[in-house]
Amino acid sequence: MQYLSLKDITALHAEEIHAAVQRVTDSGWYLQGKENERFEKEYARYIGTAHCIGCASGLDALILILRAYIELGEMQPGDEIIVPANTYIATILAITENGLVPVPVEPSPETLEIDITSIESRITPRTKAIMTVHLYGRLAYSEEMSAICRRHGLKLLEDNAQAHGCRFRDRRTGSLGDAAAHSFYPGKNLGALGDGGAVTTDDSDLAETVRTLANYGSQKKYVFRYCGRNSRLDEIHAAVLSAKLPFLDSDNARRQETAHRYYSGIDNPLVSLPTLLPDEQNVYHIFPVLSPRRDALRDHLAAKGIQTIIHYPIPPHQQECYSRYPAMSSLSLPVTERLAEQELSIPISPCITAEEADTVIEAINSFR
């Protein structure tokens, strides 16, 4: 069993995707056209924000948000951004790319998301924002996080790369803070046929600055306000995303059905699961299990034909690229490091059948 079959996921909505691609190729317009305009409006409406700006990737979306705040004078190089220690490295890369300082905070062992009770002690006069990450598709936001930002005058930024469609009450992730970054990498819950990303926000000045920076820094052809970058969502990807967006909630519901089966069926004492969240608070981009014998469990599942992935075997602060950053490389983050040693992601997607889920459960429960 594959961990994730992109071929099968594409086949779920093949007719709509083929029609979208055909529409673009027939138009002869491949960048910054009507498909982008259409998707940005649809996605902003879905997320619940005034603005959506398409860009080239989720990493670019994160970089552009922070760069825009610097250009607007609300941040400057050397300022600090509080960020989960347990995250994909893109979250950290966006911070250091802008000359800002990441301040990693350990996750809760139960939720695997940032431990909100540990945030306030890490705030200093240089802190400008909390960048929360809805990792694995799990809601990482709370009203207390928002209250901390208000008390200290901080921006609340969301890395929503893995949580398309996740909710907090009647609002979706991507609309809970001042700005949010989204990734449409093909394996995401809402995936393009290649890389893509977006920024969502209600802040008109931020939106305009992000859009300008993503277009070489230009608002008018050959006139450059900023030293920008080329970061655009192409028309084919925008059209495909528009075609798949109406199915996102139903696809997430199928992921949730599989997750419920896992939660009710996995009972091996050598394997633990993160705290179960209400359905609206988890869209199960990834289903992580933890085991002190993770590598042996992975081999056991592979022998039974079940492919798994480790997210993420080396935490950001231990990566070679940050060895010259003493503020990162000198950190001791035991919870994050233990997760890196114990986490294993088992198959989950809208395509998994109940029988396949039961096969995974049986294999995990037979591990000794």
C-alpha cells in the first residue's frame, strides 16, 4: 500500500481537472490571467478573508508575509519571531531568509503542536510575531494565543500549509491571524499539479505589498518600488485548484473517516496517538503515530507492504544549515527531539478504503 498515491487523488476529480487544463491551454494565457483572479477570489471566500494572493510556493508565501512587514516598517532584521520547534524547516527558513530571528518553542507531547503555556516566557522586547503552524492538519490556534498577541502587541501569523479546510468554531484556519501562508504542493489536501502557494489576509496594505513583492517589486510594468522576487502561481495550477476546491471539504471528510477508524482500532501499547481533536479541528493531512521503536515498526509495516514516511527525522535546530546560527544550533529541545525519533506517518488520503485502513490497523497491532 502506497503512503500516498497522487495518481489516485487526481483520478478522483479527473474530469474537472482535465477540463481546467484544457481551458487554460485553449486560452493561450499562462501567467497572471483570469484563472489566477478566479482562484484568488474563490479561495479568499472559502478561507474567509478579504484578500488572497497566489504565489509560487508555501515557502514563498511565508517569506513574502515577513518581507512585506519589513517593507511596511512593522518589522526589521534582528527582530524575533516565536515559532514551533516541531515543524517543517520551511517555517524557519522564511524567518532567517528575512534576517529575522526564530525563537523555537517546544510542542505539547499530547497535541504535537506548540505548547501555548510556554510562549509568554519567550517574549522579549524584540519579539514581533507568533508564527503558529497547524502541523499535520491539526488546529494549533487558541483564544489564549490570540490574547497573548493582544497583550504584547504581536502579529499572529499562520503557517496553514497542511491544514486547508480546518476550522476553529465558525472560522477557518488561514483567517484566524493577521496573515496566513498556504501551500498547494501536490500532496497537500488541496494540491496543484506542481508547486504553488498563497497568502490570505484582511490587511489591504499587507496584501498590496505582498502582491508587489511577488511581481519583482513592481506595481506598474518596468517600475519597481521594491527589490522584489518572481513568485507567481501559474494559470494551469490556479485552474486546477479552482476545479478541486469545491471537493475539499468532502475529501477532508473521507480523511476523517479513516482517522476515526485508526483511533478506534489501534491499541498496541508500543504505539501512541496524539490527542483526538473534534473533526472540524483536524483535516488529517498527516496521521502521525509515535513509538519508541519507530524504526522497527516501520520495517514491520514495510514487510507487510505498507509504506510509511517519517515527518521529520531531523528537527530544524539540528540541521546542518543552522550549524552557524548559535541561537539555533545550541538549543536543547528534548520534546521536539524525541518526536523526531519516534514519529511515523501512516497512510491517509481521500482514496483509502475501510479495508485498507483495517489492514494498517491489523499490521500495527501485530507489532511486537
